[in-house]
Amino acid sequence: MTTNILISGVGGQGTLLASRVLGKYAMLKNQDCKLSEIHGMSQRGGSVTTHVRIGERIHSPVVWEGGADIILAFEILESARVKHYLKEDGVLLVNEEVILPMPCITGAMQYPENLKEQLTSSVKKVVFIRAKELAMQAGSEKATNIVMLGSVCKLQGLDKAVMEQAVAECVPEKFRELNLKAFALGYEQV
């Protein structure tokens, strides 16, 4: 059984760390894992997408359109951009945070309205979470990615103890307690 996960966000939201934690989780579970990171203009607040495939034997690191079991969208517009990757019975987990892209900041474009309603009507299983608020409760908005991992762990029935170990092994020791608290808050939220 293979699990295909797509992580989408904006530069600086920790999509790459989230993919590494999932990779560590796979290793701890003695599963094969392939990652593919697409950075774009991440340093300037642009889109960042990471493909994670976990299973007994993985040959390709890329999740195909219509092939994602789970999409973790760290920003609501990013979820709209990648929802076509989701399987019909897949789960779209969306952080409700809005981060204006550069064209909206400069006034060249308007940020789309009613995204939440559009996603709810077009995706069979969508779960919204205020991950940034939970991360701030844990001690830092930078732990939004780990809140999302906590939520997906519970939604997908992943091994909580192993995922906590993966988080602990992937974050610097001085931020470990904060991140484990963020993970617990995300897990409890859904």
C-alpha cells in the first residue's frame, strides 16, 4: 500500500521540514519513501510544493494529478492551486491562513473571494484548521507545519508515537518541546 502526500505552501512556511519529518516517519516504520521538492520563488513568498510517497517499494518521487491521498495546504489559495492532485476519496487538509501573493500586494490582481466555500463544494473531504493560531499557542507561528502534521496524523490514523519521534529527530533540540506541543495541538484539533 502506497500513501501519496502533496504538501503545498508559501516560502517560509516549513513545507520542506514537513516533508522531511514524513520521510523520517517512513524510515522509522521501515518503509520506502521518496521526496520531490519544487521550490519556485520560495524566498520571495512564492509557492513551494513537496511530493512525498511512502510505501513498501517506491519507484518515483512524484505524485501525479488525481493521485494524492492527502494534500496538506499550508495556505488557502495554495490549496485551490493544487486540489487537482487529490484523489476523489482523498483528504484535503487546509490551514485557513491567507498570505497575499506578490500580484495581490502590488494591486495587479485581487485575492480570490469565497475560497473556503469553493473548496467545500468541489472537494469531497476537506478539513479546515487554524494551524497558525495553534502554532502560536505552542509558542511560535513557525510551528504551523508541525500542527498540520499532528492533524494529518490523526486524520489518517498514522502511528502517533512514531510521528512524534520523527518530529523530535528532525527539529533542533532547542525547539523540540515547542514543536511537540504544536504537534499535540494539531492532533487534538481534528
